[in-house]
Amino acid sequence: MQIGIVGLGKMGGNISIRLTRHGHDVVAYDRDPAVTAKVCEQAEGGRATAATGLKDMVGKLSGRKIIWLMLPAGEVTEQAVQELGTLMGRGDIVIDGGNSFYKDDIRRAAELAKKGIDYIDVGTSGGVWGLERGYCMMYGGTKEATDHIDPILSALAPGIGDIPRTPNRDKPGFDPRAEQGYLHCGPAGSGHFVKMVHNGIEYGIMQAFAEGFDVMKSKNSTDLPEDQRFDLNVTDIAEVWRRGSVVSSWLLDLSASALAGNPDLSNYKGDVADSGEGRWTIEAAIEEAVPVPVITASLFTRFRSRTGNNFAEKMLSAMRFGFGGHIEGTNN
């Protein structure tokens, strides 16, 4: 298939390259022409063509036009969607693969539907590792439009890989795409809603790891009785936990890698940003009268980290950099 990709940063560029590796043709655009050129150079078999803007991109797409936005949530994405609404026609598809607020998706889908343009929101998880690992995707939109882009999503998904199958998944009623790492969640907005909750959960898990490692790191404190002090090697503990423990996970893998590189994490300040999804998850929980104390506490801890931090916050920074390349002090 042919698809336009707008925004070639940490994930957009890799998405473009991965698609060309699976035989799809990409029209690529980034506001930095050098970035666009680099992605086109790295594309498989010359399958990527550079565009100079949205209008140029639309002109270079043929048939039922598909454009995937991989831009920061908020005004930048909003402007791009609105502009595409004036450039694209009936039957064309706009995809937002960023982390937009799901209520914005619902509104945008309704506005574009008046012009006959389909809108699909794709919650995309995989960070900077997606080029090789693939991306877990949760998406919302009409069945017809999402079925049309299935070859794109299938190429980006990680596939079943070597993960053991969940018992009873072979029974009727389950979507087989879930095992491949992508899932149609419902109407427009549902994909980003599921991804929003995913990121809220991520906040809580990261916080638990960070606090646990801080407790172990502090066990040698002079404030404790001497016979109760342990000089624990948290780098080795992270590694042994990776091998068969109940808490083994990708976040633990990233923590172990960060600690092996610098056991004191002195390359991090612990100034932990939040990019919005945690806040939105809590807002949704309030609307639904659902208690989320762990996610709420983890978000508030990120707020506190910006006025002074400890080893736990450095762990959070290390994990965020590990999975997404997030730099301290920024909300990307």
C-alpha cells in the first residue's frame, strides 16, 4: 500500500522505514528537510519519497489517500488534521498515531465525517525500539476504514513472536489480531483511550520499581542500626529479577540496562516529566467515579520530582529514556 507519514521523529521515522521493509510505499514529510532526506535514504528499496508539505504529500498519493500523523499531541496535530480536512476528499483516511486526547479524536472524526473523510486514532506503543521489535497498537475508527489499513497495521505490529499463547485464546469470540500485537478497540477515540489507560498503568508500574530500588539503595543508610545495614548491589538485583521472577518485564530490562551502564544513575537528575496521559487517565477515572490511587500518586510524585529528587526519580528518568528516548525536563 501507499501511505504518507507526517512527523519523522523518534517513532515516525522508524514507522516509515519499517513499512518500506514490508513492501509498502511511503511519502515522507518532516518540517526538517534533512530528517526527511535521512529517512528516505534509510528506506528499503527506494520505497520512500520526500514531500515538502501536506499539500505536496496529498498530490503524491494516489487512489484512496492515507496519511498517518506522528506529531506531538495538541495544537500541532490539530492544525495538521484541519489542513488535511481541506486537502483530502471523500473516502480518504487520516490517521493520528500520536498520543492525542481521546475526546479530541471523537470531535475530529465527526468533523471529517461530514466531508466523507475517515479518521482513525492509533495508540502506538513501542518507543524507539519499534523499528526492530514492532509496535503494539490500539486503534479506533469505523470497521470499513480500519479493515482497509489492516496491511499497514499488520506490517507495523510485532507479530506473535516467541511469546507463549494464552490458554483458551483459540476459542470463538476473540480477535486474532490481538495475538499479533494490534487491536481494533471500537469507534473513533477508543484507541487513544485504551493507550491513555495503558500509559497511566505504566506510570504506576514505573513508580513501584523506582520506589523499590530506592528502598534497597537506602538500606546502607547511617540512620539505621549498623547490624541492619545491607550494602546491596542493585545492579545485580535488577539482573537476577529478570531471570524468572514474577516482576520480570521490559521496564525491568530497561532498568537493569541503565544500572549496568551507571549504577548510581548520576547521568540523570531525576527531573521526571509527564506527557499528559497520566493526567487524562485520572480525569477519566474521576468522570467514571473509579478510584485510581496508585496512578494518582505516581503522577503527583512526578510533580514533586521537579522541586528536588532522589534515586527513585533517577530510576524513573532512566526508564523513560530507555523505552522512549525521553530527555529530562521535556514532555515528549
